[in-house]
Amino acid sequence: MLEKAEELKKTALDDLQGAANPAELNEWRVKYLGRKAGALTQLLRGISQVPVEERAAFGQAANELKNLLQAAYEAREEELSRPAVEMLKTIDVTLPGRPVSLGRLHLTTQTLREMYGIFAQMGFQVEEWPEVETDYLNFELLNMPPDHPARDMWDTFYVNPRVVLRTHTSPGQIRSMRRHCPDPIRVILPGKCYRYEAVTARSEFMFYQVEGLAVGRRITLADLKGTMIDFARQMFGADRQVRFRCSYFPFTEPSVEVDMDCIICRGEGCRVCKHTGWVEICGAGMVHPQVLTNGGYDPDVYSGFAFGMGPERIAMIKHNIDDIRLFYSNDVRFLGQFG
Ligand code: FA5
């Protein structure tokens, strides 16, 4: 038995040198020092086979072996943890941490959310409609039958002869009216629009619009005016001046363009406002009686106003950005400046 103990000592110590990490060290501990099935325990269980006169010597040898293995185990454990301790000494834990770079919301998203917040205070809810739209809704139900000259106002991407990438969010007016009729409506309809037109500093082929629509009894142009003034003052500052210019859209009557005094030059005239003192913020008007009818509302009972704004243009005015192409060219040096 004493030879067995000697043999165990040798293999255990050899094995211990092979344990190269804490997991292997633990395996070693279980294998040799484990209380239930460890090799040392197995050896001690064999004491009954040792002649009585040799038991005391065997017991003492087994005990010494146990202490030796335990000490060897602890020494190896200390040895293995040393590199980590050494490494810790080379780290200056008093240094400030490296900043984690976080993404941020795109300027268009920020602007849209700001607009939603302002219109929500006025009772407008957000509703979204498809970007791929039928020609019927994009044009026909908005008073532009095939070959109507006003279609030229929107250079169109056709998916097929009956389906277009919507050129504006105005078809959402019909969709919302048909959804809510005969209830009163106060909604904003944001989304992407597409136009087959040359990309310039002011125009993209893909851009956002926020359509607004209010339908009910006794809604007048004064309501539209109040809504636009309130929006301009909340978005750009309390002293903003707003003016309405006559315009033409086939789906509104009367139609207007809404301008705001230039926030850069305060009406004096500068490059941003092309020296007019005013910048356009949207197209708008009273919903045409035929469009109300197409949406299911009786124009003798109901009236409504609608507007269509470009959030990129709103952001350009607000942040003095002179080129819309910066929005979607994915240059983080530009995008990182906002928010
Ligand atoms: C329209 O699209 C009308 N549907 C607006 C409307 C709605 C009128 C409801 C009456 C009632 P317009 O083409 O002017 O109108 O576009 C509206 C706004 O979209 C513009 O003022 C501008 O801010 C934005 N916009 C238009 N084209 C572009 C473009 N290519 N790039 C960026 N923004 C654009």
C-alpha cells in the first residue's frame, strides 16, 4: 500500500504541472483530492487490507500525502493566477474610460419627431400609408385624370402603368378620409416621396413629406392659418411671421403657399431666402369639394384643410444647411453634428 501511495504522489504531482488554467486545475483537484471519488480517498478506503501492524504507518503516510498534494495544489493555483496579477499592475485603473461611441437619430427622424410633437399638441394623430401607391390615388382621386396637365408638377417614377412611387403624401388624404368617414379628422401623414427630377442643392429624388389633414364641420381657411402660424412659432421661435401666397394645387381650392420670415436675416434678405426675406415652408389649401366627395364626405356639410411640408427643408432652415444632398449621403461628419 505504501508503494501505491508513493505512485499516487508521483502521478498526481506530474499531472499538476500539466494543469495550465483554473478549469484544468479544478479538474485535477476533483480527480486527486475529491472527497467522494478522489484518488486519495480511494487509497484510504483500502486501509482495511493493510495488516494491522502497518496501519499506523500507512495512515501517517496517507495523511502526509494529503497535506503535500493540498500544498502543491495551492502553490500551482497561486502560480497560475500570477500573470493576471502582473497584468493588473500594468493597467492604470485611475485613467478615464474610453468613450463608447453611440449612434444617434438621423436629422430627418429628429425633425419628424419634433413636428409630430408640435402637431400632437394641436390634436393631430400620426397615420402612415404606403410609399408604393396607385396612380388612381396619387393622381386621379386628387382631380388629376390621365393626361391632366397638372400631373407635370410631379415627375413620376412608374412601377407599372397603374402603380407609382408616390410623388407626394396627398393620396393619404383620400385613404384617411375613407378610413374615418363620417367622423371628423385631424391627422398628419408622414412618409417618403419620390420624384424623377434632377438632384440639386434644394431637391432630392427621395425626400420626406408631412401631410396634414383636418376635416369637419365649419373648418375654414382661418383654421389653416392658425395651425401654420402656431407650427412656425413652435418650430422656429415665438416671433415668427407667416404669410400666405396664392398658389395652385388641383386638390385644394383655394390653394396657398405658406412662407415664413427668414430666420437667418430676419426678413432683411440673404442667400438662404434668395434676398426675398421669406422662406417657403409648405403648400396648402382648403380640401377641394370633389376630393371630399372622393373621400366619402358631403362637401355641403363638411369642409377641411390640408398641407404638405418637407421636413428636410424645415431642418435646412432651422440648422442653416445649404445642401439637401448632405441628408442622405451618409457622411457621419455631417450626421454626427445633430442631436
Ligand atoms: C405637394 O407635393 C403637395 N402635395 C402639397 C400639398 C398638400 C398642397 C396638401 C396642398 C394640400 P409640393 O410639390 O410643393 O406640393 O411639395 C410640398 C413640399 O415638399 C415642398 O414645400 C418641399 O418642402 C417638399 N419637396 C417637394 N419636392 C421636394 C424635393 N424634390 N426634395 C425635397 N423636398 C421637396
